[in-house]
Amino acid sequence: MNKDNFEIESNLNELTVLRDEILKTRGKFEDKLWREVELSLDLKENLVRYTNVDLKNIAKILDINKVSSLKKDNLAERIASLAKEKLEVVFDLFDEERYKLLHNIVKNNGVLSLDNKFDLDKTIYFRDRSIAFPVLNKDKYNIVVPTEIQELISEKDNIAYYSKIKHNEEIIKLFWGMTYYYGALTLEDFKILVKQYINYDIEDINIEKVLEDAAIYHEEFQFNGEYGFHIDVTDEEALLEVNKTNKNIEYKKLAKEDILKAATFDYIEKNSIYQEFYKFLTEVFEITDEEIEGLIVDLVFDARNNPNLEEIVEEFLSNFEFENDKELDFVVYNLLKFLNNTPQWVLKGHVPEEIVPKSTTVVKEEPKVGRNEPCPCGSGKKYKKCCASNVINLK
């Protein structure tokens, strides 16, 4: 084993150990969250099961003050007395998904019983707002909505509220989907872009808070009040700066259907270019479908975060061994074809082939000029040292 291979293997081992530690810690937290206790529909009874630190965090999220000196029982009492009032604001930020889930639990007498644990992050989201609590009881995993909160959910069962959360859902999904294609987006740019997809005034929506709260719940994008970005973006500030600098490039016009489709967990756009490259890999290499999909996902991730094409190609090729240069060239050709038709974040959702021709010199094919002949532009230099560098040959 050479030095480079040893370093790669060492790094992989370190990552594996780190991943296992994270999963172990997450597992311990989950076990603590799902404790065997009696079912209760009383809000305070559910709250007192948590630590003082947990309760203060809930109070902070709900904007309940004057709690720093309270002991646990008094703190739980204060949260329980103010929760319904404070949750009015939180419920106004919901999308249809969250409200429908809670409404269905209310119809089931406030308890959703499952054979397996409910999604950890969503469980924490609802618990940290004193909306619903995880309870393990008689080998069943239950999501419990206290009676006081059920009342609020039932009060929201009206046309006006449904209209509000429908608009919230559309705004959230449009922003989420745009971050998939554009990588990062300022709120100012989003407000301009979104107008072509909706027929209502976004000024009626508390858009900053809606997106901030949705980012916590869905965890597929992040938002800080001024800008947001897809969770796969590795350097959002650098990307935003590039997009700000590239004023000559407009954000790619996207179909609303495509944007909304991208607003789903772990979405991968499997368009015709994806399908073509997928088929090519299955025909050339003896690897599983799962391995192929993993390679393409990693390739798209690298291409969107790293504008250095040479590094991306080199890293992809390192996964394979080639018998000869002809085979290597064949793979490189198809790889470049895929990359040149993959939307780039630094190109505001455009694929390279849509942008590159606009900034390159188009040279007429006739008359053809030899690379060592004088350049027809009149510079006196050889063609290969002059205008030949502005021509991109696409085979």
C-alpha cells in the first residue's frame, strides 16, 4: 500500500469512527426521549417529566419570560398556563403537513400509536414547543397531544386558517425547491422570483418567520432571516458572493412543477441526462444499482460545490481501473457530457452548456486555419497562440 492509499484509508476509518460515535450518541438521546411512562393528556403532567434545562428551552422558544428563578414544578405550571396563547403565533407559521398531522391525532383522541419511533427531529420539534410529547407505553411509541393543545388545533379548523397554511406551504416549498436548484438565495431575490409562481401578496405572510420555522422542521434547507441555502451547500457565503458578482447571469427560469417536486426529502432530479448517464454506467461497469446511484449523487454534490472540473473528474475516475486509454477517454467523454448538463449553483441553476457559449468567441468554420498559421485576426501571432484559445470544441 502506498502512502496516498494509506492516508485515504486512514481518513475513511476516522470518518467511520466519527459516524458511529454520532449514531451512538443519537441513539442514547432517542432512548432517553422515549421513556416508559403512563399516558397522560394533561399538559403540565407531560412537562414535569423533563429537566429544568429542557423546560427553560421550551419557555425560550415560546417566548415565555420570567422563568430563570423558577423551580421545575413552577416552571412547568407557567409554561402550561401560557402555552395555548403563545402557540397562536407558532401555528400561524405552520404548513399543511404539520397541521394535518396534529389534526389527525386530535381525531384519534389525542394519541398517535406507532410500532416504531416517530421521526426523531420532528418529535423534538413538537416537544420543544409543548405541542406533542413522545411516550413509550406498553411497547407502543405514542405521540401525545395534551387536551389544552387539542383545543387550539380544533379552533384552527376553519377556512381562513386553511387558506393561511396553504399559502405558507407553497411559499416554503418554493423556497426549498429553489435552494435545490440555486444553492443559496437571499430573501430579497426570493421575493422577486416567487411572484411569477403565486397569485397573492406575500406581504400578507410573515415570510421570514415562516421560513425560519420550516427550516427547523424540515431540515432540508437553512434560513437565517436574510438568506437561505440547501443543506448540501458547503460554503453558502462564498456562493452568495459569486451570485452577487455574476450580475450578467439571470436566475434560470424554472417550471413551478419542478420546483415543488424538488421540495421533498433527499430529492434527486432523475431527468433524461441522469437516466442516460445511469444507463451508461450500468453498461460499462459491473457495479450495483445502489452503488451507481451513490456515485451519481456524490458527483452532483461535488459538481455543485466545486467549480474545479478537473478535480471532480479525477475524483470520479479514481473509483475505477481502466484497461487502456481508449476506455478511459470513453468514460471521460460521457462524464463531461453529464457534468456539462448538470445545473450549477454558481451559474444560478443553469447548466454549463447554457452559459459558456455566451462568453466564448464564435469562429466561422470556413476558411479553416492551421494551428501554426498566422491568426486571421491580424495580431501577427500564430493561431494556436491567439484566437484558438477562445474556441470550444464540443464533439
